[in-house]
Amino acid sequence: MRGFVPLDPQTGVSAERYAVVYVPKRSRNRFPASCVEIVETEQDAIDGGDEASKRYPAKVIGPSKSSEGQLMYYLVQWL
């Protein structure tokens, strides 16, 4: 996938995780860590989503440090 740092198989720092992501529109594919709530399961992410509050369930990869020094998560797929 273009636009994110590949996973390091020797560490668990960046990994695929389920999350609830706060975004104004689902057109973005990377998010600051402050907009991402990591949850344990896919069902937890789905249950935590609320379109009225602009919180969407997703599978993400991260965290990864951006060139600006922020921790970022990258979208794998919306759930």
C-alpha cells in the first residue's frame, strides 16, 4: 500500500489494529493519533462507530511517526 511505512516483522510497534476514527469525511487515508481510538475487536469498532458524531469503525496500521514528528495511523479499510 502506498503512503505508509511498511510493518516491521521483528517488532510490534506498528501493527494492524481495529479502531474508531474521528474524521469529518471518510475521504482521508491517514489520521493523527489524537483522532484514533484503538479497540480490541472488530465488533468493538463497529459498536463504537457513530456517523452523527463523525466516528467511523476502521482497520488501521500504526502508529508511525510522520516527517513532521506526529504519530499517524493509516487506513487499511473502513468497516
